[in-house]
Amino acid sequence: MNIKPSWDNNTVSIADYFECDAGPILPHSETAKAMQQTFGALPKEFRKALRNLENYPDVEGLPVAPLTALNGGFGGLRFINLGQGNDIIIGHGGLMFNESQTKQRTVLLTEDSQAAFKLSESKYPVFLLNRISKEQAVELKRSFSDCCAVTTCDHAGDLKRRLSGSGIKVIGLSEPATQFTDAVELEHEVNRLLINTQSINWKAPKQIKAELLPVKPLNKAMLPLDLAEYVYDEANRADNMPPDFVAVCTLVAMCPVVGARVGIKPKRRDDWTVIPNLWGGIVAPPSAKKSPAFNAGTYPLDRLVKEAREEHEEALKQYEVSSLVRDSSEKALKDKLKDAGKKGDEDKQNQIANQLLELQEADSGAPILKRYKTNDASPEALAELEKHNPNGILVCRDELVGLLSSLDKNDSDSGRAFYLEGWNGNKPYEFDRIMRGAGFIENHCLSILGGIQPDKLIAYLEPSIKGLGNDGLLQRFQLLVYPDVTNWDYRDEFPNKDARNAAFELFRALDKLTPNELVRIGALPADEYNPRPYFRFSDEAQECFIQWTKHLHGEIIANEEHAIIGQHLDKYGKLMPALALVFHLIDGVQLGSVGPVSKRCAEMAIEWCEYLESHARRIYGLVLDSATMKAGTFCQKLKNLKEDDDWRVKGFTSRDVQRKNWKGLTSHEGVTDALDILVDSNWLALEEIESTIRGGRPSKRYWINPKIYEKR
């Protein structure tokens, strides 16, 4: 194709437009021959005009092609310098192939000569530029509404960054085009890439709420007066710690004091009995003052423990002295028995033998230390503690995940079943071991108190929610709270000693309750059918319980979409009467004879159930709504990306996200779930890249919606 351009030396400085192309055209190559054949030689008239230009290469005899200006007119010439391997550009513009197809097909823009030559054999219009700038891209977009830049995958990111904001798509070929590239295969790859990278019609991103579910706040009216003063004073002095922590720890610490000595029958006629042993804990991140809360909540119990140890030490001293006397008496009687035997005095022998028997029967054995709690015990050791402490034992673990993990590992030897059965608190427990022999626990009654971090709780909850190992263990932790974080506020105040002493005296009074004392304050006595005293609701309280339990099972649980939450709420059938009984016993020791469980105590217990339900939904929501939580975390990360960040220019893969090790986004499943939500919410667009006949594996790439940065 020979050309006869019109050229005005007065208006164009040719030297200003000289550039060298980085892609060499080898002499005598097939491409060089094709160029010579396609473009021919420069007309002699024009060649002579350029021969004597100062500081300019000689272009005589080089193959030449016309350059199309960005406005569609003639812009200059492109000489193919086969000897030097460089193209020489005089003027400006680009080399246009298949120009007649610009209205029917997507215009392909490229800086790669080889790609341009190969693609020219297709039906695509191709525009070869020495370097595509953003300004050129904008002008080309005006001339050709449907255009796309073509480069290799390795350079696609750089080109996208350069053309950012121009509205021109960029596609990356799986490998650079060469003289050996099959033009048909290359066209097929471009077809596929164009389909997968159609300009995205970005919609407004939807709001993604990554907040914890709301919980009801604790208020002083939910606690008996003396406990409320103590709880709020301890929380306030711990630099404004949530009072929920101390309240739950205190209530659970009270359970082994009351324990299995008394029960409540929630129904008016039925003999179903509830024991007020409870499992509870606090959910909080590290350094959230879990330990100070435990210390405050168990302080009254720890004082009882100290008193019990002191009493045991004194009793042990007395026993040792009495043992010396008994041993001496026993030795003297044995000597007399020998003498009587030698004399053949049978009456005397029988008399001394009876005295020995009475002496041995009077020995009740060494005093046993009264135990209230343990921090670490195997199921076998815990069973031994319960044998001698029929009211029950509190298992107190600062890190609850340690206990849960040990029970998971201990499933084969019934350790987990031992805890599950101890939750009821109203049945005896017999066990037999080959080495340890047989054992009998009069009241298998366990209470548990612990703390756990949200991330560790999520890891434990996920298998249960997915149906793996869900035996109801965690659902038994009914006093489990995850309150809102309070603002840290420096406090330096004297402890309220009156409140502290009042809480301890309350614990001590409950600990000293005997069956007769329980009957005096309104319990029905034990009999052949009831091994312990028990309370019932007053008529008004009974009506409160009936309405509450009908609403719980008939409406809340019946309409609950998540099975694990329904299972958790179902165990509130024990929680409500147990709390009502505890509050009633507190009234009893403080006020004297009070009769059946009052309506006020029943209403306090119901308020606690509603409060704890909100916390249970937040806790289970850590897993049930975890994908949304993770998506919310990811949203904040995306918003903080700088304008020139590779992710905003090149897009990213799920693997790129996982490598960041962001909180909650460390597993493939977690990342995928979050990405799916972001795609559905118009924060991201998904590009699915299939394998091609030229190679490569299928992959997915995500593109960020630029609209998320518009209101920054």
C-alpha cells in the first residue's frame, strides 16, 4: 500500500516526533517480509524531502505505513527499520488496521507491534500506538466508543493504572504474541477476554452491617439490693468494667453454696424439680478485665473457702489429740482383753470387747475439708470431691476453652458425659472403675464458671452449629454474657466495705441453711418421695411462670430459624425457676419467713431470661452471622486502599486476601463467604477467567466498585 501524504514542513517539526519502539523487527524475518509486502516503499518525492533533515535517521528505502491521528485524520508515518530493529515514527498518531470495521467491532488498542500484526488478520480494527497515555485514551474513547487496550497479563496492571479513569477496558493475554503465534488462536483468546471483561455497570454499594447483635443492658433492679451495691462498686472501681461480668460471676459463685440442698417445683402439681446450680461465663477479648471480674464475683465464696480451711485445720488438730487418747484407750482395753483371756473370764472378755466396739464406732474418721470449688480437676478427681460434698462443686476456669477442649479429648472415657449429667444436679451418680473401684455420689451437682475470648468461642461453636458434636454442652451455659464494651475510665476509690461485707454475710447465711431453716422460710419438707426440701411458686408467681413458658415455647422457640438457638432457649425451662429460687432464698435469709416463691422473684428471673436471651443471640451470631462480620471487616480494609493500590487497579484474588491474614479472613472458606457477600452487595464484581487453548488454569478475579470511594 503506497501512500502520497501531503506534508507541510512549515507547520510540523519532524524531529519532535521521533520515537523508538522497544519491539525489534528482525531483518529478513517473515514479519519483515510481510511488512514490505503490505506497506511497500516510501514514494521518492517524500523520501527526498526527508533525506537532508538535520539530526534525523535516514529513512530512504524503509517500509512505511501511514499513522492515523486521534481525530481520525492523517497524523504521520511509521517507518519499519529492519536493519536497526526499531520503528521510526514521524508525526503522531497510530497505525490503523481494518479501519472499515470500527463501527461493527471493538477497536483494539495496543503498544505491541507483534500483537497488532497478528490481530490485523482478524476482523477486529486494531490501533497500534507507540505508547498509550491517559489523555490519548480519553480522546480515543470519544472517537471509538467501544475500544479495549490489549497487552500481556504481566503488564495489564501497569496499563490499567496508566489508563485509570479513562473508561477503557484492559485485557491481558496469557503470553506475548510472537511471529509463531497462531492468529486464529489469538483471536479466540481475545474474544473470550472481551466477553469476560465487559465494562461493569457499577451499582451503588449496599450497606453491610458488621456490628454485633444488640444486647440488653444490665440494671440494678435485676439484682437483690445488697448484691447490686457490691456488683456495681466492684465494676466501677475496675476502671468502669461492665457490671455484667461481676454480676454473672457472683450469681454462679452462689450456686455451690445453695447447691442441691434445696429445689423448686415449677409446676403446681407435677414433681419436676429444679436444682439451682448454673453454668455461666463471660465472653470478652484479651485484657478485658475477665480476671478482676472473677476475683470480685468469687470473693465471698473465697472467704467461705478460707473459713472452711481454718475450721478444718482446727478440727484436724482436735482429731489428732483425740486420736492419741483413743489409741491409748484402745491399747489399754486390748491389754485388759488379753488378761481376761488368760484368766478365762468370758464375761469380762465380752464386756471389754463391747467397750472396744463402742470406742471404734465413736471414731468418725479424720475431718473432711468442706469444698466449694476447684480450678482444675479430672472427672475422676471431681467425683471424689462430690462424694464428700453433696451440695455440689463449682468448677471455676479462667479460660473456659481449656475445659471445653479437655472434654472434647476426653469423650471416650465418659468425661464429657460426666459433666452433662452434672448439669441437672438432682440425681445420684454411681461409677465403677477397675483400678479405683466403685463410687457413689449422693447428688451429682456441678456448677461451672469461666471466661472465653470471642475468636476461640467461634472456633468451638462452628462445628456444633454445623451439626458436628452438638450434644448440648454449650447450650447449658445459660448465664453466658457478651456485653458492650464500656469506655475505660480511670478510677481510684476506696472499696465499699459495707457492700463487700454484706455480700459475704449473704453467702455465709445461705451456706448455713439447714433443712429446718429452709422449712422455716417457706420450703416444703423432705419426705420419702422428695430427698430435699423444696419450694413452689405462689399463685401470682405461678401465673407469671405459666405465661412466660407458653410464650417461650409457643412463640419464640417455635419461630426460631436457627436450631442451636432454639436448643439454648429450651433450657431456660431450668434457668428461670432456678434464678427465682436463688432470689427467693436471698429474701428468706434477709427477711425471715417468706413462704412460696414470690411474684417479684419470678419477675426478676424472667427479666434475667430476656436479658440473657439477647446475649445468647449475640454469641451464636458470631458464627451464624460470621460471613457478614467478615465482610464488614473486609469493607473497612477496602475503603482504606490508596488510589494507586494494585488491588484498585489490577483487581485481586481470594488467595491475595488470605495472604493478608486479616482477622476472620485467614481460611479459604471464610474469605470466600465474605467475598460472596461483597459481590452480592455491589462492593465487588467477579470476573471468572476460563482456561484457554493457549494454556492457563481457570481463576476468579475481583474488581472493586469505584463508587465506594466517592463519599470518602
